[in-house]
Amino acid sequence: MEKIILDTDIGSDIDDAVCLAYLLKQPKCDLLGITTVSGEPEKRAMMASALCKVVGKDDIPIYPGIENPLVTPIVQPKAQQAKLLDRWEHKKEFPKGEAIEFLRRTIRENPGEITLLAIGPMTNIAALFIVDPEIPALLKDLVLMCGVFSYKLPRYHITLTEWNALNDPYATKIVYEAKAKRIRSIGLDVTTQVVMDKQEGKDNFTADIMEPVFDFAGVWFENVDHITFHDPLAAATIFDDKICRFEKGDVQLETDSRFLGGLTKFTSSTDGINEIAENVDSELFFKHFFDIVGR
């Protein structure tokens, strides 16, 4: 069993909810807790609770985390998909102001055993590393859906920066500079290779756990006609190391530029603690994903 803590901005893009559904169904995942980040973290916690309840795992601790970036203005003030929360049973009360301490305490109680999976802006993780600088070295692994490391992107993803890094570039820099054993990044250049159109997703996502996911996603699909599996891909690499091939090196962050804040720069190095996903076996990923979640 893999001990996992998930840090997520569920409630904006659909892929966070898809990722949580995957983790809840993954038999090799011991999900120790969930922390939420970015605008309206309490509503994001409610959404996570709704998914947990569908599969009878509403005892998983959920902690709303930090709402605003460390320095820059907030880019993601609302959890848009939370508009549909009243359709699903969920917890409404959560511990306040305890997310960082929950992360710190749980990691210290399980040294070398926890993979911290961060699929939102890096604000909570940076705050954790500031409060307790020994934490990165106590992790088994740090896995991030973050960054862009090659600019061969599909036409609908023409961008120099990735959303999580862009939302809090200073936090992202702190995370990448942490003294961890290993920092694995699955970047936008790779995640954009695992895509389904909206109808294909509806046809395939018939398992019970996907019902609230697609209900919440109605807001997302008002403007987007496809699903990109950014976060589920990052999660799946924890359990199947054949899905992506990784390259070792160093990652640097641009924070000073108004327009390029959050830009990730990778340099290959055999002794770097960073590993970036170079490519993905899309067919293997989708087989793995649906073997776990069901159709």
C-alpha cells in the first residue's frame, strides 16, 4: 500500500475530481488525508467530501488550506464547480487553520513512508516547507502536477506557463528548491497527451464514483469540450512506473517577470533531485485508469 496525502484545488478544472476518484478506487492507495488550496478552500473541501461519501470513505480527513498565494494576487478566487454541491451529500464543517499542521504532523508520524501528491497551486506545500524545513527530507516522494518542460503543446494549450505554477510562482519556487529525496513533475507538455472529448468521457465514466464528478463538471463543460487528464496522470505514475519515462535534472523558476511568473526551466543532470516526465504511454495510461475506476 502507498501512503498518500493529496493537496488539491478541486472545483476548478474537472481533472482534480477525476484524480480523487481514481485514488479512492485505487486498491493500493492508503489515502491518509486531503488538503485543499486556492480560492474558497472550504467549498473545495466539501466537494472532496462528496466524492468520499459516494464510496463510503467519509472518514478520510479533509482540511481546507490556504486561500491566497504567498505574494501575487489571487488568480483563482472561486471554486466554480461547487455551485452544484447541494445535489450531493457532503460534510459542511471542517477544521479551520489546521491544514499545514495536519500535513506536518502526519508526515512526521510516518517518516519516509508518505508520497505527497500536489495537484493545485503550491501554496500549502510551500507554507509547510517554510514552517518545518525538515519535512521534504521526511517524504518518501514528492509528486507534482506542475510546470511545462517542452513547448510542443496542442494548439488549445499554447502557453509558456502551467496553471498551478502560475497561480503562486513564489510558492512553486520554494517547493522546487526544497531538500527532498526526489521531486517528480508531470508537466503540461506530457499531460496534454492524455485527452478525451466530452462525449467520450460521458460514455466511459459510468462508475458510481464518476456521477458526482460529471455533475460538478457541468460548469467546466460550459466552456470546454474535452477532458485533459493532467492530475490523474500524475497520480497514476505513483502506482505504475511504466506509464511515463522520467529524466533527472534541475528545475528553476521564473518569479520576477509579470508575464512569465511560474515559468519552469529544466536542465538535465545525473545528480539532480528533480525528475520530469519526458513522455507518456497514453494507451497504457487509459487502460490502467479504467481498470481501477471502472467504466
